[in-house]
Amino acid sequence: MIHKHLSQVPGTVIEKSGFRGMTARFALTADDGCPRYAMRVMEFEPGGYTSLHSHPEEHEFYFLEGKAAVVGADGSEVEATSGSMIYVAPGEVHQLKNIGCGTMRVVCTIPILPGGDGKTTGHGYE
Amino acid sequence: MIHKHLSQVPGTVIEKSGFRGMTARFALTADDGCPRYAMRVMEFEPGGYTSLHSHPEEHEFYFLEGKAAVVGADGSEVEATSGSMIYVAPGEVHQLKNIGCGTMRVVCTIPILPGGDGKTTGHGYE
């Protein structure tokens, strides 16, 4: 059994093109021996966002705090708040935005595909 | 994209032997097209618990609310509160108990193994 508290998991500021004001906390990943999927917590500053992007991995999100918009391929937006759960299918285009006044925090799970580690995306094309 | 709010996901009272005061909300499962793992939210009344049990599926927990004890095979207990994340390996014996005064709520993820649906456990022995 592995136990970590969010407050002890270091944050990594994501500096990918098209991302702004997002910090990732890689809580349970391949580094911890997780065999199939990873649990991360993503934090967005007010005004923070990801790019509109896709990858072969699906997401299952649980929104903890704040007010988010999740944008789809056609530009439609779904609003998410504490208690919202969103499934994004493999290859589905998506974007997360913090549209609230405070920090937006979300549990972001992702499969660990062959060649992946649960931290980065874009694996599984083998 | 699928969006559900916890308040809209019906609860199922778990009446398995050795379980008490536990309600499962099966939020994102094989029924929703999730291909690899499922997201459920488990709620425990004060004094509620699971049995000390194991199954071939691992768990990755994110604790939302309340005060929990997670018991291991040797009887040792790990305390978990909001922001705690716990990994239980495939086949590892574990028990969850609500040791607080209010509802204990936890995001409970689990792989969907062959023959499984993300709701029940004990699959994968194929």
C-alpha cells in the first residue's frame, strides 16, 4: 500500500506550448508501481488553460475545486465544478480552462500505455 | 465526452457480507464506454466499513471528505483524509473504515479486467 497526501506531492509547472498557469502533481504513476493507469492532480491558476489537444489515452476526471470549462472538438463547452466527473475518450480533442476566480483543481486519471509512465501523454502507438 | 455530476449518479447500497454502511456510485464504467478502468465514488456512513478483502484489481483512491482508516493485511492502519491518495496493489488485502463523525467519501478507481464491468471485483483470472 502506498499513501501520499496531495500536500506532499511536488508540483511541476507545465510549460508545453498552448498551456498556461497549470501545475501537475504526479501522485500515483508507473514510478510507484501502478500497472495500468495513473492518478495525477492538475491545478490551474485563474485564467489558466491547456491547449485544445488529443492523445491516444483517455481521461477520467474528478473535479475537486473551482470552476472549469471543458471544451470539445466543435468548440462546445461543458462546465464542471466540485463533484463533476468527465470522460474524454481516447483520441478525443479536449481543452480545460479555469473560468473561475480561484484555483481550479481536478483529479486527472490516465492509462499507462506501452512506453508511457502516467506523466506524459501520446503513448500507445506501437 | 461524458459529463456527470456526483449528485446525479444513483447510489447502490452494498450488501455484501462483511460490508456495512457503504453506498457505491458507479460514475464512469464499462457502461459508459470506458475501455480500461472505472471511476466510482464510495460513501461510508459513520461506523461504516468494507470487509478485509482482496481481488485481482488494484485500487487508486482519492479521499474527498471525512476521516478513513485503510487497514492492511497485517492489521496496520493508514489514516486518510481529504487529499489523501492510496494505491492498493492487485491482490493486496485491504479494508476501508469510516473512523470519523460524518460521511466519508472517496473516489475509488479500478481497472476493468477481462469479464469485468468496473462495478464488481474479482475478475481477471482468465
